[in-house]
Amino acid sequence: MIDVDLGLNPNKTVEFVSPSLAGADDKYICIFVDGWYMSTDLSQPTDVIKNVTIIDRKTKQTYKTIDLCSIPEISGYPTAVIYTGGNLLVRGWYWDMDTNDYCGRYYYIDPETSSIVDTCDFEYDMNLQAYRSFDIGEYRIETMYNPAMTPVCCSLKVYAPDGIVTDIDISDPVESYYEVPIIIPLEDNMALVPVATTKGYSFFELDLATCKLTERNAKDYDWMDIDQLLNSYSSQDGGIYFTTPNGVSKLDVQNKTSEDIMDYSCSDVNRLYLTNLEIADCTEDSFLLCGQYNSNNMFTSQFAKNYAIVEFTKAETNPHAGKQILELYAVDGEVDATVSDAIINYNNASTDYYIQISDRYDAYDYMDYSDINSQDDYDSAWLNANASLSDELAIDIINGEGPDIIMNASDLGQLNNDNCLADLSPYLKDIDQDKYFTNIIESAKTGDKLYQLPISFTIEGIQTDPSYAGASGIGFTTDEYNQFLDSTLNGTDVIPSGQAMYFVKLFNNMGDTFISGDKIVLSGPEFEELAVFVKDNVFENSATRDIDPENMSVEEFYMGSNWKTAYYCICPGISGYLVKKAQITNGTAILGLPSTDGRGPMFGTGISVAVSSHAVNIDACAEFVKMLLSDDIQTELAYSDKLVLNIDAFRVACNDAIDYFNTAEGSQNIFDYSQGTYVTVLPTFTTNDIDNLENVILSCSGMSSGDSAINKILIEEMPAYFLGQKDLDDVITIIQDRAQKVLDER
């Protein structure tokens, strides 16, 4: 894996850059670098970047960078570059004084001399979008669509080897045809052209010799996932290769199937770096991939894009042959880049075991998106999905058929028992207690057993001025929160849930009070206190999503009317803490949710790890767990803007984060997780903010790890009390009976 120098000016600050593969052959790999530099003088023209970086294929070193804007014959700005037939084909436009209109022009540039060897004009339409170019044998096909037309029309331009150019429109009086994501070569100068429509994809066969287009029955191509073929490559051997999140596959049109050619897990390159790469060249035994990847360090320039070339060659022998496979499954489908590095290190170090990532369960398959109109709907849908997934996982694990290592399963509290998971406590008995946030580790235990270890964590609570805290100083009793709600918040709660989901949050916050081992007890005063509080102070339903934002600020739309006073947060890292601290008046504290004892905030798991009690070898899996607590891994996670267990790694990364966010660039690019975008804040952060966040971490009193099956029972039964249909005692009896049966059946 080789990082490419994109030829950017080191004396200028990049505001935006988008490198893309122009093409490759046996001699060169060519990359079109498009973007612009940051400028403080708005009266000056935009300082654009229009470069072609040329890489020597053999040495993988930059051969030269061509600044297209410095070539005087090129007027206007180039919009695309293709490397084909040994030349750079630059697509641009210019203003034609004779016609008083825009005209398109192709410039053929010799990469050796950087000089223009030929030009070709074409009719230019500024409305055309989604330009793509495909080489099919000796033909080249350009595709675009015109969104200004009604219905939308798609067009093809076929360049034949004899120089003849043919325009083909794909249109319909009613149906709109949008972009062509791929063109698939068939036999005898035929090609398959899928076109996106509002109803899915329509399919056409194109005779390249006659340029005749014939529509085919879309059902004949149900076996083909077009969206998966966006990064496809037609090789000289006639094969169609495409990338997936897991590796490289090959399309077999004749047999209507596809096969996996290479699994990224079978290499020593971090698979997260490979996710967005595209195929530049390939054969059955080698693959050349190029593209951008994200840096793990979130506290450096957000615009310093990394572009890499990765060339895989099939090894003569498998260096891991004979090792026992340990299956690793991540519930959310995401294996963090740092965790991927740890897997590679483990596999190279272990002489007996090999961790292989599995995707045999897909959490999203259990998710029903059909009727989500509010936060309650979304939370409920995820609750149902987690319940179904945890059922399937538990059955497979108990039967000895489940994965060996399970990551990010903290929301599947059903698994937290000896039948499913191994106790990790014995493997951590020798760790330095002063080195880690041990309150997080201890609070993650179920009873005295540690089934799921948080490698990184989030903090769930209410970020606000610490002076608003109740008597405990770290949270609220229900009475104290009621006063805070009525006075400080003017009656508008910051917890965005309706009664049922709100109650589930409070119940899980105090889960250790109600559930111990395989027994649930709801007859105490604590359950009644939470229920009465919710009934008297919380709306039946959360706000629906059809809010009109026109008369709201952006902050109010995303964070509520009390956004300057308090915010219900699930804080994922230092940047999340700092951005809310900057928005909220003296918002240095994250306080616990209302409870009967005023406890502190909960923590959730950003990354968690568990080991099946039926694993191939629990000790071997535990070695990987301990690797995730190593200084290197914890530090790398901290720099990816995560809260980690290692205190030194936490503080070192936070110091660098504050230094970066206090710069002109950093203060304009701090990520606001509530809005899902980068925002601008005043650069006024100090090391006191690190101390305050550390104190928040130390105040965490429990882990947010609900039992989905029991939470579903609460959601189904508690509304009868909230709506006055049943007495609380009757509802408690029903919940107690149903929940205890669930625990007994396990």
C-alpha cells in the first residue's frame, strides 16, 4: 500500500480536494485531482486545483504532475480526465465568440511531454450531469443525463474505432431516465446498459456496431445487484470485476452469478482503508486498487486527503495455512480501522489462530423502516431489531454454532450470561489499575462478571451547566429533574422521547436496581417513582419528524429550544464534548438522567468486545481482547476521536485535539454529531476542558446495556398505566410475570 503525492501546493491550505482515478495501463497510473485552495480574499478568483498526477506503474513513484490550468491552450476549467490509449483525454469547455455560446472540447495530452497532441469539439450542454466514460473493446461510450428536461432524459455518445461518433437518447413520454452507473460488455460487440429510473433499473442491450438500442425485461436481471457494480472494471480477459465491502468479486453474465475472487481478510492491509478504493487493473491473480482512504487521526486537517495505490498479488503459499480460524462478528457491521489493524497484528503474531471477520448476520435485515416518523418509532424499530438479532445469536452460540468473538453487542443484554459469553474478568486481573478508567470496566460488569468489555465508550446524559445538578452533583433525582424541567427548561424537556421509550431509558439507567442475575423485582418504590414521574411529566409521544424548520435556527431544529441551556447527548469523543460545551452556556458537565438516587451519567460502548463461552479457544480469543487494551491500540483509537479506557492515551489525544480546534482551520471544522456535519466554534478551548471531561467520565455510574426482550415488554405494557387504563400495581404484576418468564426460559 503506497500513499500517493497528489502534487498539492504545500504553501497553500486546501479547502476541498477530490482525487479520482483517470485510468491505468502497464506504464502509468493517472489520477485527476480536482478542488480548490482556501482563500481569505473573496475579491480574487477561486484558486482552483486541476492537476493530473502520473504514477510510474513499476516503481509506484510519482513520475510528474501536470497542472492543467497552466496549459494556455486549455480555456475554462477541465471537468473530467480519462487516461486511454496512452493519452490523457481532458474534457473541458470554452466560450465560442462566433456562436456566443459554450462549446465542449476534448484535449488529447501526451503524458510524456505534457503537450496537447489533438483536440476535438463537441456540443456542450451545461445541464448534463453524471458524466461517465466506459471503454468497451475498441469502443468508448460516454453517458450523461439532463435533469432540466421533463421527463428526465439520458444520453449515450458512442465513439467507434473508425472515428464515427453516434448520439443515442434514452427517453420516454412518462418515465424519467437518470444516470447509467455501469456498462457491461457482452459477446459479439454487444453491451448491457442499465439505466436508473424512479422504479429501479431499466435494462437495454446496445449493439456497438449499429448503435441500435433494445430494451430488455428487467426481471431477467434480478440476479444482478447494479448498486454493487458501481466500482466495476472490465478486464482484458473479458471478466467484469467489482469491489464489495469484503473484497473483490467477478461477475459471470452468462451463468447469471458472481463469485468472490479475493477476501480482504486474506491480506495484511487494513480492510477499512480498502472500502472506497476502485479497481484500476486486474487479472485472476493480481489486483491494482486506487482511491482515497480516511486517516485515523481526526485532529489534523480534515482536507488532507489520503490517496493510495494498493497492488495485491496472489501468494505462492498461504502463510497462515494450518491455523485454527476464530470467527469475529461485529453487530453493527462495522469493524473499526484500528481494530482491523489489531486483527492483522494478531494474525501475524499467532502461530496457531487466525481471526476472520464474518458478516453472516446483518443487523439491518431485522430493521423495519416502514413506519418511522418520530424518535420513538426509530428507537422502537431498533429495539425490535436488537431483540430478534440477540435471539438468533443466543441460539447459535448455545448450540456451538455462533461466532467466537462478538463486537459491539452491548445493546444485546440478553447475551450477558454464562450460557452465551465468557467472563473476561480473569484475563484482566493483572492490568494496572491506575492506568485505566477502572470505573468504566467495573460498571460494565453483570454482577461480578465481565461479559462485554468496552474498548471505547460514549457518555449518555444531559450536557449543561454543572450548577444545575441535584444534591449528588452528578445527576438528578426525579424531584430535582422535575424542578429543573419546570424552571430552567421552561417546561420543555431535552430528552426527545415519548412516555414508553422515556421510561425504558430511565429503567435501563437503574437496571441494576431491578434485575439481578436471573431475577427481576419491580415491587420496590423505585419502579413506582420512575413510573409516576414519567406519567406526570412526559408527553405520550415524541415529536414527529414533519417539523417545519423555516422559523427555527439550525441549532434549534436539531437540538431543541433549550439548545443554549442543556442537551440530551450521547457523547462519542472529545470533539462532541467541546462543540456542545461551546454551544451551551457553561456546558461543562454531563449529568445523569433522572433517577431515584441522583446517579451520574451512563456510558455506552463505542467499541465493545465479548468472547463466546463456546469459542474454539477462549484463551486465544482473550489474547486478542488484551491486545485491544495495549497502549498502541488505545492511543490510535483516542486519535480517531473516541473516549478510551487508557487515561494517558485519552489525555494525550485530547491535548492535540484542543491544539487543532484552536487553530483557524480546526475551529471551522469541529464535528457536531447532533447535526451530522462540521460547524464553526470560537477557538477558546483549554486543558481545563480535558479535566472537566475526565471528571465526567469518572462520574459515570453504569453501562447502558438494556435487555431488548424486557424493554419490549415495558413498551407494550406501561402505556396502559400512563394513559390511565390500568392501575400501576396491575401493570407491574403483568410485567413482572412476563419478564420473569423470559429470564426463566433462558
